[in-house]
Amino acid sequence: MQTLGIDIGGSGIKGAPVDTITGMLLAERFRIPTPNPSAPHAVAEVVGEIVQHFDWHGPVGCTFPAIVKHGTVQSAANVDQGWIGTNGQELIEELVNCPTIVVNDADAAGIAEMEFGAGRGHEGVVIMLTFGTGIGSAIFNNRILLPNTELGHIEIRGKDAELRASDRARQDKELNWEKWAERVNEYLGRVEYLFSPDLFIIGGGVSKKHEKFIPLLHTQAQIVPALLLNDAGIVGAAMAARSLA
Ligand code: BGC
């Protein structure tokens, strides 16, 4: 089936229609910079522009970089605080006039990787982590997602883990790959202690450069880079929207 996947991120909002059977984008993706401030109505309007761009009238799936429970956003680590308590699903659905689902961004990326990427065929406990502005997480047990796990916010050395080990922390603190990998190893060690995964999938923008740092990471679980890179959010959002058909 075909649904429209939209990935709402801190710097850009991008979308494309997706064939959810093959995971292929059916048109070139369309991107609009995220409004600043990223307040609910401003973001919803950009989503509306993307829906219009594709002249779309079917199911819409959107990712959002926060806890999303039954459509309502419940946290806002890297987006406008006005989102907390907003039902993003209703807001977008009313504006675009299409059945809409909103899911956490890392959960969406994980869903896409499990089906079409690095998690294909993997049973057991798989943890997808996205390293970007924050750290996103998606945990699968025998391919079933436990949503909204928010492992970027576990505490390490008295700090939110993502403030130490995200890709933004690497860039802001000008850490070289070795220094950053030390922090990521400490983080992965903690996550491994908590969940004993069989596989870690490392995604987010920095996974494009995986050969620079994945060889420096050490866990008992296997560690592999994500395969869908930029498209994981769009494809996962589109897959979440299958339930609307
Ligand atoms: C948010 C998560 C999100 C992650 C990646 C974190 O700060 O709390 O919900 O998945 O960033 O965007």
C-alpha cells in the first residue's frame, strides 16, 4: 500500500510517498526547514505544505522527536516546549484533512530498519539508537516494538546521556572520533547492562560516517550501522500509517 511518510526533525521537515511493501520512496523527497520557534501550529502548517506538495489524500504518518502517546506529545527535549500536552495527531489531521498518526522518531526509524534495513531477519532483543541532536531509542523483542523508551535520557555521570554522547555533543565539544567513542562506549555499556540486547543498530545522521567510529565501539552484543540513513524516518512514519488504512 502507499502512504505519505513525514519526518519532523529539529532542522528540517521532509516527506515522500512510500510503498510500504517494498519500503521504496515513490517520489523525490520534499524538505522544508523546521520553523523557528518550532511551535505546534507552525510545524503543523509545514506538514500541511508537504501534504499539498504531493497532492496527497491518503494516510499520513509523521515522526516527532519526543514521547508521543496516542498522538499526544509528552516531552520536548529538543523542540518548542509548547508541544508538551499537544495532541499532534489531531492538530495535523484537522489541518491536512487526511487520517494521520504521529510516532516517536527513533521508533519510526527502528520500524523501518527492522523491516528493510539492518534489523531484517533479526529475532531476540534489538536496540536501535539514533545519534543526532539527541539520542533516540527503539527496543524490539522478537521484532515487536516497545515504544517511547527514551534511552537518550538515562543519567550518566550525573548528566542526561544525550548531552554527553549525542552527535551534537561530539560537534559542540569538538571531540575527535576516539574521544566521542569513549563516551558512546560508556553509554552503550549502560544500555547493555539494562537490556542485554543481541544487536545494536546505530543510526542518525552520524551513521553515514560509521566507518570512523563503529570499529571503536565494543559491546558484547553485535553492533551494526543503520542502512536506511536519511530515509529511515520517512519510511518508518509511512509504515506506522498502514494501521490507518
Ligand atoms: C527525545 C527523543 C527522540 C530523540 C531523537 C530525544 O531528545 O527525547 O524522543 O527520539 O531525542 O530525536
